[in-house]
Amino acid sequence: MKRVKLVVAYDGTNYCGWQLQPNGVTIEEVLNKALSDLLKEPVAVTGASRTDSGVHAMGNVAVFDTENRMPADKICFALNQRLPEDVRVQSSEEVPLDWHPRKQNCIKTYEYRILNRKIDMPVLRLYSHFCYFDLDLEKMQQAAGYLIGEHDFKSFCTVKSQAEETVRTIYSLTLHKDENDMIIMRISGSGFLYNMVRIIAGTLMKVGMGVYPPEHVEEILDGKDRQLAGQTAPAKGLTLVSLEYEKELPEWGGGENKYWSYRVYQAAIKESGTAAILLYRCQKEEAEGVLRRTIHQAYRNGARRIYVADLSGQGLAEEKKTYGYYTLQRLAGREEFISDLAEEKQRCIADMLKSPFGSEGIGYFLALDKPERETKG
């Protein structure tokens, strides 16, 4: 017996969501049938995220158990020959028998797309929501800032939601508009309530239309009433981008491969609530992902303040970049950075002194304390 993990992408247009339904074809049903046919045994997958009807995915995750001897990494190729063209398995790998996609710490990332122009574009209609009104992107971005952090999101979930606990943490929420008039809302968090992302999208559109000011979003959060938030945006604009699973870091954690080299010091979290991240080397396009993962992990381990030292000399850590609660701000230089770390982190300082601080222009950054308002509600 072995357990196999699948990363699944699909166009949700013609499906009644992920989960098995008595009426209507679902992604889970299609996968079960194709796997059972391929492996010559009954197979039932367990999905990480049970997306709704019409919602798309680039990286949903599922697992199944099998007695078949086919190598796990080959299953995706054989399986795709049996799947409809709007469902494709991106990868397959063996995982421990006790690994469960919904019981692991992970960062979920979604995108919601809004086509904001005067005339709709037919080729985009299945993957975005068309909005005729001229949306104020800057105000939408301001409103999004109130949602970052740990809050009670009761106002942002469907009334029929079965979740007893409505507190969730959003680590990042960004909006930008591309050259094709597409507003892309990208949101990452520890988990989301039923319809939460779509209600957030609908609420931010109301702000963009001028129905209420950006700061009204804070009142919506505090009200804990679904009636206060905006409409639930249509499912077709929503895509599950990825699920990033994490491993607990030891006192000194880190990673090194051809793309990056970094270390994370967390021994001082219990004593002083601080952690330090040292970027030694990193490709520019990989830097944000590395920082987001390491800052998120330090937060989960209890860090109230996180220090980031960019030792690469490439300017990988950008000043004023926001990661969840934390905003990176430049320190004057090496001495201020080290003195700020304080005496209880001597092991961290000693290790840093072995690093190539050297040239001018290397950025030293401080991630500020979490704001007091994050504990409200």
C-alpha cells in the first residue's frame, strides 16, 4: 500500500465543483473514475480544497491510496491520457501513509479576476467577472489593507457556512491592473471560509465603485454581519492558484539549492518574540516566495517581530514590501541591525558575522511589530 499525492489543474466551467454530488459531474468523480480505470482497483481521492461549481484551479491537491506498483511519479502521465481535456494532473509523487492534504499547515493562494472596461471581451468571459463601472484601484488597495492579518471574518462568509470558528489569517492581499484592463486580486492565507474570497472581491468592488470608503471595511469586520459586506462575486472569476505545504523549522532552519540560500533563526522567539531571516543568495524571481514562506512560518511559531538581512547585495528584500502583518523598513546599516537584535540572540549575531556583509548598498531591513488592532474581535 502506498499513498500518492496529485497536484490537479482544471477549468471548472463544466463541473459542479470538486466534491461528489448526486446530480452533476464533479472533479472528484472524474478523477476517481480515471484512476480506478488506470490502476484496475477502486480508488477514491481526498481533496485539499473543495472548490465550488464554476471555480477553476491551477494547483489543487489530492491524495489516494493504492496497491498498484506503478511508480508514483509516472501516474500523472498515464492518468492524463484518461482525463477530459479540461482536467490535467500536473504532478504525482509518493507521500507518507499518514500525510493528509487538509491536516497539514499550508498557505492557500487564490486569484480573482475582474475585467474592468466598457465592453466585455468574449474570450475572457469564462475566467473573469466583467465590471462596467470604472473601479478606483487605489481605493480598493487601501481597503484591502484592513483585511490583512488575523480577524473574525464572519461578515465575509455565507450565512449557511457550517464553520463554528470564523477567525482566519490573511498573509497577503494585493490588487493590480494589467495592460488588458484586468484587475487581479491575489490573496494568500491559512484558510478561507465558505465563499470568503468571493465576498471579499465583491466588497472591494463596492469600494472601487465609491459605494463606501476604504475604511468602511474595518466596520464590516467589526460588525460580524454578512449583510454589511458586498455581494458574492461570481464563481467564474476565481482560481485556486496553489497550496504550499510547510515543514516545521528547527532553531536554525533554512534552505539551499541552485535558486536560493537562506537561514532562519527562531531560537529567540520564546524569549523575546523575535526571529531573523538571512538571505545569502537568491534569484530575483524567487525572493518574494522565499520571504513569504519564511515570514509566514516565523509568524506561526509566535514571532511578533521579524528581522530580514539581505546579504546578497542584489536588493532582494524590498523596502515597504508587506507580508501579512509585517512591512519591511530599512535600517541604517549593519551596526544598527546587529544592535537591534540585542544580547539574547548572540548565536544569531555570531553566525551573521561570518557572512559576507562587505559592500555598500546591501539592504538591512526590519519587519515591524504586528499592530495592536490585529487582536480585535
